[in-house]
Amino acid sequence: MGTTTKALSLLGYFTRARPLIGLSDMARLSGLNKATVHRLMGELAQAGFVEQAGSGREYRIGPAVMRLAALREHAVPMRDVAAQVLRDLSDATEETAHFSLMQGQTLSTVAYAYSPVHGTRVTMEDAEVLMLHATSSGLAVLAYSPRDLVDAVLQAPLTARTPQTITDPAEIRALLTEIRAQGVAESVSGFEEDVHSHAAPIFDARGCAMGAVAVAAPTVRMDDALAAHIRASVKAQALRLTRMLGGFPPADYPKDSHDTVAGPAPATA
Amino acid sequence: MGTTTKALSLLGYFTRARPLIGLSDMARLSGLNKATVHRLMGELAQAGFVEQAGSGREYRIGPAVMRLAALREHAVPMRDVAAQVLRDLSDATEETAHFSLMQGQTLSTVAYAYSPVHGTRVTMEDAEVLMLHATSSGLAVLAYSPRDLVDAVLQAPLTARTPQTITDPAEIRALLTEIRAQGVAESVSGFEEDVHSHAAPIFDARGCAMGAVAVAAPTVRMDDALAAHIRASVKAQALRLTRMLGGFPPADYPKDSHDTVAGPAPATA
DNA sequence: AACCAATGGTTCACATAATGAACCGAACAA
DNA sequence: TTGTTCGGTTCATTATGTGAACCATTGGTT
């Protein structure tokens, strides 16, 4: 393992729950020698990536990352990043993939990608507003949203877009629990007739659901095999997009044991 | 120079104007061997600090910094705190207010606020790097910086951003003495043409200057009354921000006994 | 087609820079 | 006192990083 990799891996041990780490703690966490950690932290500190908190001599994330984050935000608009992931997702599933973001209390479509494989496909509109209770994307977001939002949405009148739209608040709450267990939401003809969609949430840097990635297929093409494939794909790609956008899933988000989506892994040592 | 320092220094070459950098360019910019840069960028990429943009094989800042920035912001909500102070300052002066922090040996913009009053205003960019000798913020910081830093900055070649930029080290040293007497630095068209700015330093918990708050106005609007108002406001708000961030001014920082610039609008409005 | 000058990327002999066991002085507790 | 921690330092050993020279591609010129 390269020296730089070691140094950068140290940054991975800072979390929301553990924003301050002392020298000895860091040595323990990383499994590296205390002297090594000291030198690496010194270099990180000199570059402004960490700094020593005033009172103790513990370290915390430094100001340099703010500058880089501002650059990243400017250089990489979310749509472009999402477009890439959606293309992969629609290729993998041979169906329509789309990405939507919460804006205020509504969910609106940001980007989508079609698969060229089938002649019939689910089509999307730019900036379409998705109802939270009637779409798989909306349910995926709701399942990982704070109670306030869920209550606000479910106490408002729930309009039925189709005869299949679920409008009973109690039924939806039960659904949300199930979604949290699965990590994937599902909707059959809830928003558009004859559309069967699966969605997984996208999380921001605080671990809050900020949107969702979904795959929508005509109901006639859906069967158990395709559904299983889509569920796995959408979940994997949603995790990938979450990471690409700099967010990370909450601790209780169900992990599939098999798929290993590359991420900023901590020390393997 | 340590390997880690070299790797991290590469990140410093990304700017707003240059968000994508190729391998050869990076080697040129950093003065390092291409093979070295390749390996370092590889390690940075593996950790998510850079990534290779889809089209070319050029590098850009990666998603990992977003996570760290969120952590930093959570631990040290400087940006939020500053935003509040800047809003008050721009309201009070009816001009653009901004806050910048020293990172290593450069000063970079952290936050800013515009006043809605005038149609023309000085505009800012996120994460813009301010030259220490050519901006009021830079001079304010230098005036309260240790001798080493001042010497290092003034012995390097001082580039002139505009014809009005002061590039004579002796002249700048004289200026710094004056700034220490006033507690406020001033720059007329030193960084951008037709911009007149005033700045006051922000101190950390040890009483060292760690950044500056400034108000920038179009030169055409500047007159004695506005200048006096801005000087008082920027000084008062800088002191306030210093305190809010847990720092305090050094003993020799000039205190204005009389003006209490709590009042919002200037007389001229 | 042939040529040139870029690009990103790779190799390997060499030496610089990283490593870690043992050490220090300072707090704090029993 | 003794025994813990803690952050930080030293220095012989060697793993790690380095860079001149090398490919393989690409895009532009002649």
C-alpha cells in the first residue's frame, strides 16, 4: 500500500459520530504505528486537510476540503454524473432509468436514459414532478425521510392517478417499513397505467435521502426474473450514484452481501 | 518534501478556471516527473479525491471531498456562521461582503453576500484565491501575520493584477504599519479594476489572523461618507465574527471606543 | 500514406523517504 | 511512589518512491 493511500485512508476514520480523533486512537483505528500516524497527520495538517482542535491536541477535518468541495460542486453538476449512471443502469436492465431529486416537498425528474433494446418503453418528461405516494421513487425517498415529511405528505389528500394508486395512509406506512427492509421500493401502475417501477434512494453527505434512482418497465415485460435483476441493479447503481455525489447511505440501509460497489474503503490491513 | 505532501499539493492546481488537468499538464504544473504524477494521481483516484472525467482521461476533483466537507461543516459550521455575519454586513453597507480564510500561504474565499440595493455590484466566486499583496483582505491578514509569512510573501515576485496593484515590498510594509494603526485595510483597484474594498482581519483562538472579512464596492459609488461607514461596519462585524468563531483579537488591535455600528442602514440611502 | 508532436501510461535500476520499536516528558489516578 | 495513559520524537533498517527512457494511441500536417 502506498504512503499516500495510507495518509488518505486516515481521513476515512472521521465520521459524524467521531469528528475528533487523537493520535493514539488514530493509530489504533488504522493499525499503523503511532510514529507513522504522527507524520502522516502532520503532512495532512500542513496541507490543511486536518487541523488540531484548540483544546486537546486531537485532529479534525481541516479547511482545505472546503475549497475542493466548492470546486467539485462547480465542476460536476449532478445531472452529468447521474446521466452516466443512468446509462449504465438502462443498459443493464434494458429498460428506462431515471433520477429524481427532492426540491422542497416535491420530487422532480432530473435526468433519464432509455434502453434501445425494446421497441416499447416507458417514456419520461423533463422536470416531471413525481407524486411521493404514487411512485416508486417517491416511496423510496419517503422511506428514508424524517417523520415530519412523511406525516405532512400522508395527511394531505392523496390523489389517485390510476385505479391502482395506493391512497390509504396506513397502507403506505406499512409499505415504507417494508421498503426500509428491502432497500428498494416498488410501484405497479401507481402513477401511469401499465408501468412497473423499482426505485432506490440517493443519500446526501448527511445520510438523508435527497432523491431516487428508478427503473420503469412496461408491466407486460415484468416477471420474477426481470424484477429480481432490476432490484439488484437499481440498488447497486443507486449506491454508486450516492457515492459519486459524495453522499453515503445510513447505517441501517440494507447491504447486499454479494455486490461490491467500489468505494472509499478504509484500511484493508 | 514528503510523498503525501506532494500528492496533496497536486490537488492545489485545480482551480475554478482549470477544473480538468491532464497527466502531462499536471507534471508540468507541479514540476514532478510524469511517472510520479501518474502514480500519485492513481492513489488520489483510488481514494476518491480525484477521478478521471468521462471523455478525455483528464483528472478532476473527486467525490470523496464532498463527504469530508460535510463532516467539516458539521464539526465547524464556519460557513453558516460567516454567512449570517456577511448578510448583516452587506445589509448595513449595501455592498458586497465576503469572508476568506488562510489556507497554507494563500487566502481563499469561503462565503459572501450581496446587497440587493444596487443594480451594479462586485461579484465573487466560490473558492476564489485572493493574492495577499493585492487585496484588502490579504493586506489585513498580512498586517497581523508573523514576520516569517510577511517576508516570504514580499520576497516572492509580486505580480500586478492591475496597473494600480502595489508591487513594491517597501511600500507594502509601510501600508501594513498603517493598517495595524487603523485595524482596517483598504485596496483601490488592486485586484479588480473599479473595485474599492475595505477589510478587517479575523483572529483565531491564539490571536493569530486566520482570515478577513471585506466589503467591496464599485469605485464610482465610493465617497468619504460611505468609506467611513464601511470601515466602521467591517471592523465591527469582523470582531463579531472573530468572537463567534471562538477567537479573539490581539491586545494591540485598535478598538473604536465611540462607534457602535449596530444600526442597519447608512445615512445616504 | 507517412510523418510529427502531442497525449496517457509503463518499466526498472537506483536512492530517497517511510517505517516502527523503543524512547521521552507530561498528565492523571490509585 | 508506581502505573497508566497521552502526544510526540529518535534512528537504524529497508520498503517505498523516483525518473530517464520506453510504449501505444491519437490527431493534425504535409
